[in-house]
Amino acid sequence: MEVKIIKRKPIGNPTRKWRQENFILSTFSGIAKDTEKGLSYLKEANFNLVEMGWVDPKLVDEAILAAEKVGVDLLVQDWRYFGGFQDSIRNEIVDGEIEKCIAKCQTPRVLGYYVWDEPYMPADLEIAAVQTDIMEKLDEKRMPFSVAIPSYNGAYQYGNDLFDDYLKRYVDKVNPPVFSLDYYPFHTFKPNDESQLDECPLFKDLFLLRKHSLEKEAPMWFYYQGMDNPEYAYISYEKMAMQAYLALLHGAKALQHYRAINAVIDKNGNKLPAFDDVKKLNGLVAPWGDTLMALTSTGVFHDDAVLANDPKRANYTEDFAGSALFDGRLPHRISIGELQDGEGNRYALLLNRDYLSAKSIRLPLKNAANVYEINNNDGKQVLIKKDCTEIQLELAPAQCVFLRLQPAAEKPYLIEYELTK
């Protein structure tokens, strides 16, 4: 079968210098006391970026050297020179000192700088914006990163109708190269087995993050919960995977795992019980990376259970009737993300959000299609059915499948994406 090669370009906020070339699988707080051993295990777990959140300043220089030796990228946080956390830690950039930090980061394995962790109050947004500009000016090749605070913070919530405004102020004021948000539902929302996450505000946060990302043409990144916070206990693979896949449905170009220390590795760099689950999830997503980087989100749809009792549901969800690909009604706990490349090729991610039960689904197509699956082994496309009028799937708990749907009248062909700079 013919293989069509489509070139893709690096992506990024058009008002910023940094550009993302490849799909990111990162983890927060990934620097152990034995820096080289810890980074080696995180690389083995299929992370390609390790974030130095909350790192002991004494380990910063050592970690940069270890990353070069191991072959994994870093997002450097060094509170001796810059950055802060919410409204509790504010570090001033000092001329003559910040240059020392920039100089030691001039290595291929430093992807960027962790400028601000959840800027909160207006003053923090202002400082984060200034420091983002400074770090970009001093080092145009590296990303000045920050992450917004989620809607379960104390001041800006859906209950007081202030979170939408906060997130808009964040993207307008700080205007980072990528738009990142964290949300840890198994700590804050505390779902039960019956309703799971159906009523969780996570769906609202993701909806808004996607909205701003598309409007500003900035890559969307998302932190999912990979540990029971703050108890640091093991979290099931299905609960972790469901969150990560949900972000992919919204067009995420990076999955950020929270967090490495006390979940994937211990403080000394040794493997912990969740290591194998994290490695498995990353190993399933990584082969999709080239394709995901070439696509833009065109729609996200959930079954009626999502936010069913929220009077403002319509403000944070899309009507499934607007789907370009599917017809009928979404089965219980099934979500779909529709995406498209620059040449009009259409894709869909189908997710079983139920992290306890398998699902058997039949979903009519609006138009007959040749259906391809993007597999989890090498990311290649495989034609699974020609002239198809409905999708039939057996989905395990928290399983996600990645499909391409081509008009049935066209001659079948495969697609591969290649990065061009």
C-alpha cells in the first residue's frame, strides 16, 4: 500500500521564540540524591523530559551533568536565581547572578527553565510574566516554562465564577511558550466507584485550557496525577492512564506526570512499585508522538454523564451532533477527541473513561470510511477495515484507541509524518 509522507514543522506560541519539535513525556520532581541513577531509571520509564521541580539547589549542577551522561532532557528549576511557587515563594532575578545560571545551562540536554509553579495572585502573574520575558531574552533557544493553578485553588473557582477569568489573565499576561495546567482529581475531587469522575471539574479545566491553546496557537501541556497526593501512595494504572488519555483527546502535545520522587523512584533514585505502570503508559503513548504533533484538535465529545448535574454544562462541553465523523449517541463513559492535520486528514481518539469496567461499543459513522489504527508498537498506520459504516470496539478499562478515518471513496493509503525545520 502507498505510504504518503507528510512534513510537519515545530510548533509553538507564535509570540514566543521557543518551538516544540517532538511529543513530550515528562515527570515533575525527578531529581534524586543519586542523580545519575534516578535519571537513568526515569529514562527507562520512557520519559524524555525530567522536570527539576522542588530540587535541592545543591543538586542542580550535578543533575545537569548527569542528564548529559544519561541522555535525557531537563527543565531546570533553580530558586537561587529565578522563579517561584504560587504566592509563597518569590525569587528575584539579579543582574550579574542570573547569567551564572544561564551559562551552566548551555548544554543540549537543558530544554528550558521552570520559571514559575502556579502563579496565583495578580502580583505573581506580573512577576512570572516579567521573568518569562527576561529568561527568553537571555536564552532564546530554551523554553521559559510555567504552569497555571487549577480550579480547586482557594481564590479562583467555578463556585465564585472567577476561574475562567483567572486562566484568561494567565495566558494573556504570562503568555508562556506552552499552556500548561495541572489537575489531580483523586486527591481533590475524591471520586467514588459509582460515578467516578463524571461530575469532576477536571472536564471544565481541560475545556478551557484547550480553548485558550487553540485561540493563541500555543501547544497544550497537561499534568495528570500519577500518585496519591499528598499521601504518596500507589495509584492504579487505569486511574493514571484515563487522565493522560483524556488530555490527549483535548489535543495535548505533552503529558506531564505528577510526580517522580516518591512515586516512580524514591529519594535515593531506586525504583518504586508504580515504575512498571508508568513505563507501560509512556511506552503506549510514545509511538503516537509524531502523529499527535502533526494534528490540531477539532472537537472533544463526552457522553451525557459528564457534568450531568452542572447547570453550566453547556458552557464547558461540545454537542456530539457537531461531530464531523460520528453519528448517533455516545455510549456511557465514552469520550472522543477529533483531530485533523494540515492536509485535512481526520483522526479520532476513542477513550473508555471507566477505569473499573470494560466497554463494548458500536458507533455509527456519518459517512462510510476506510479505518486505520495507529498502533502502539511503532506508530505505524494499519488498515483495519474498508468501507466501514460503524465502529465496533471492545475497550478495556481506561483503554484508548487512535484511528484515522478516510473517505471510503478514496484509494487507501498510509500516512507517516516527518519533522522538517
